[in-house]
Amino acid sequence: QDSFDEELKKFRDINNGVKEQLERDTQALKAEMAAADEELQAQVSTFEDHEAKAFAALKSNSEKCVETWAAINDAFAKLTALEQERLEIVETFQAGIREYAIQ
């Protein structure tokens, strides 16, 4: 009976030691997981910040492109009007020359 009790005590001591080690390992793993999660959240937040800034820059550049195209279209319309005016002046001048030549 004493031998059995001693073996049982050794078994319980070993079992308790394993339980304690398992608990320490579990706590350490939880701490590592919490730190990794915190790091991941920081990276996600940084990514979201960069994404928001990139989207804002893209939107701004897009708006500038629209403004630039509008300005180009306006300039082209003015150029077309000036060309039309030039053609009318040339026609008037040529008509004047023809009229003068006939007289």
C-alpha cells in the first residue's frame, strides 16, 4: 500500500507539474497571440490610412484631369472660333480685292 501511495503521489506530482507547465505555456501563447493581434491591427490601420490617402490622391488627380480636359476643350473651342473669324476676314479681304479688281 505504501508503494502504491508513493507511486500515486509521484504520478500526481508529475501530473501537477505538467498541468502547471501547460498553463504557463498557454498563458505565454495567449500573450504572443495578443501581441501578434495588436501588431496586425496596427498594420491594418496603417494600410487603411495609406489606402485612404491613395484614394484621396487618386480622386484629386481625377478631378484635376477633368479640369484640365475642360480647359483644353475651352481652348480648342476658342481656337476654332478664332480660326472661323480668320476665315471670314480672309473671305472679306478676298471679296474686297475681287471687287476692286472688277472696278
